[in-house]
Amino acid sequence: MSACACPKTKPVSEMDARERCLLINDLMPQGGLYTEGQRPIHERSNAPWRISPEPFWMPRPVLDHIEALGRHLLKFYRACNLLYSQSVRGVQPAWIADYLDRGKPESVVAYGRMNRFKQHLPHVIRPDLIPIKGAMVATELDSIPGGIGFTASLAQHYGKLDYPIVGGPDGMITGFADMVRSAAQQENPVLGIVVSEESSNYRPEMSWLGGELNRIGLRTAVVSPEEVAFSEEGLRVDLDGASTRIDVLYRFFELFDLKNIPKAELLLYAAKKGTVAMTPPAKACLEEKLWMALFHHPVIEKFWNTELGEETFISLKATFPKTWVLDPRPLPPHALIPNLEVHGYPIASWDALHRLTQKERALVVKPSGFSDMAAGSKGVSIGHDMSEGDWQEVLKNALNSFETTPHILQEFHKGAQFNADYYDFDADTVRRLSGRVRLCPYYYVIDGEARLSGILATICPPDKKLLHGMVDAIMVPCGIKGL
């Protein structure tokens, strides 16, 4: 129940900010994040985050920039796919594929290299963008992102308040459906969204999404791996009480977790035989954060410039923060760590980072991928947010993990501050928060083009270094300003 129900007959245009917040709250089911393990921030709230009366407004020039970014990121994924293949074949340096394959079982590496999947790329692209003064920084890319159902539902809720939502109130849903049709290369495919136990916190939002896809005519079943039946003709799921063959398997499970996923080998076998289209493809090399380090590596710069074209290369150069692979192997005397300096001088050993002052430690350490610690913010350490001793321990552990879980070092960028309003349930009033923002645009790859279908904004208090969903954050869809 909300603190005060809004008059059901009152036009939306006549509602004040408080009433709009309460209406948004009423539109949400219990546990409105659609994610297990979340608790509402207040007994009268249906949301485990702060509710705003309006979207996060996106000026047209900024929205145009983010829309164009989708095209650039798709070209980047294509170039990554090519670079890895060329490294494996000896056209490019072998150390590139060595980095990307490190710590992965031979079976996972071999599967990702199969000719059948040579040109396959993710059909969903979601960067984490941090607006800074005069620019936008992408701290990482995700091709199996959570939040699709969550963002879609928020877009619907705020759309009912007649706000112009980026992508439209149903854009996240219709875009997903079009993406599935593109992956299946047919108009009326059957979709199976397979959610693993490791990803079960997202099962509620994916179930919600499945219901919405069925509503608009895309037959969809959201199932666990155990619920998928295998036959030589293809994979089957229970849909509307009948065993139904699926055309597309949306993989909502991580490749590092394959050994814990029932029927994983059968799911991959079906994709290999072509009886089902799997997206994203089981190509672990494309799910590494260290691609940003490779992008900035001077030895490969000519490749990137050639394959991406000057416009995309310049755009991504300004978007991807400087990043390095924390490789503990010693360098020869004449070598340097590219583009990394301490006190204005180039360095040849990570040991030089141990002596940095707190102010100089505006750096982030995180696992590159293929680890449960690489998801979300679990494995992220921020240098200037810890003691010198803890910083040294983080670097030591990251370097010692190189053989099994390579880590990256990345520049930290402090986000710009923005004002946003939210409803305070205790005081029964609307308050203002001046916070830092993470933007998560969702692009669906449809017929070879990246379509921006929605953007989730997470506005966190200014003292938070890691920007993610939290009880103190405002979470809203983005709206178009100045139509």
C-alpha cells in the first residue's frame, strides 16, 4: 500500500510531483525490482530504490550521441571478433588470443572458435556510461545484462504519466522481440529464455519480460536448464501446456558456470547442430573487459583505425578509459607499460603503483571476465577509496590471479553531478538529491543494426564511488527533453 492513494479519476496532467511518485509506486508489484532478494526501502514502498516523479531528462544532443554510440559499439564487437580470429590464425600477435583465452577450459575455447559461429555476435549490447564534464565514459560493456525487464517495466510506468520515454513505453519489449526475430531469421519464432541457478536473482524480471513478449505475440517460455528437453530435432519446452520446439535460445547464463548447469552440453550441442539459434553466442572471448586494454594498446592501433574507421575510432578513444591488463610477467629492460606513468615518468613494473599517494590512486582494479567476481560490482576495487596497505594487497592478488582470472587496471573517472527529485516516504514529501549518474543504454542488434530501445539512469549519492542499484539511489528510465 502507498502512503496515500492518488485519486483514481484525477488526470495525470493535474498531478503534482508527490502524487506522481505515489502513482508510480502503486503501479509496481511487490518487490518492484523484479529481482529476488530485494527489500523495499519502506513498508509503504513497493520499490527497493528511491522513486522519482519524472524520468532522467536527456537533451537531444546527448541522446543523439548515445544513439550513435550503439553503431560504434557494434562495429567494435565486429572488430574484436575479427582480431581474435586473426590472432588465433597468426595474422595478428598470438598474445592477444592468449590473453582472451587465459583461465578458460579448452572445451569453452574450442567451442567459441568453431567455424559455425565465426561471424556470430551478441544481439544485446549494454555499456555502463558515466557522464563526466563534456564527455561520456564507458566503464565496461555487457552482452548478457540484467535489467532488461526492470528497465522495460519502468518505461511502461513512466509512459503512463505521459512522459516521452527514450525508445517509447514499450520500446524495450518490442525491440527485444524484433531482436529475437532477427536472430531466428523468421517472423514467428518460439523463444526460450534459459535462466541458470547462478543467475536466478534475475528470474523474476525475465519472467515478467516473457509475459510481456507473449502479450505482444512472441511465444516465449522462461525456463531453467532442467526444464529444457533435448531431441535430435531440437530443444523443447513446456509452453501453454504443450511440448513446443524453440527456435531461439536466449542464454541468460554465464560460460564460467557451465559445469554447474544441467544439460549445458546438450544446449550447446543443439546450437552447434543448428537446431536452435543461441544468443548471445557462447564465445567467451567476447565477454572480457580487457578488450578496452587491447583497444588502447599502441601495437594494435593501426588495426583498430583500419577496421573501425576514423569516426568510430575517435569516438571510442574518447569513450573507453585507459585500461591495462595486470600481467605479472617481467618486461625486458628496454620495454615499458604503454601509456602508464607515475609522477610523469613511464614505468616498466607494477611495483611502481605501490608507492602512489591516495590522490594518485584514482584507479580501478577488477576481474576481466569468466568469473563470478566479474559480474556487477563484486570484484571491483577503487584505489583512492582504500588504505595504502589494502591497495597493495589488491594489486598483489590481482597479479597472482593472472593465470586463472586476469584482472585489469582502469582509470577512475568521477562522474558529474545532477539534480533529481525523489519521494521521502517517512516525511511524505518530495526531496532533491544531487548525485552522480550511471546510464545504461540497451541496444538490440536487429538486421545488422544497433537499435537504442531504452536507457536506465541510476542516480547515486555523491559520496558513492561505485554507481549501481542501491536503496539510496534513484532509478528511472530516461526521457527525451525538448521534443
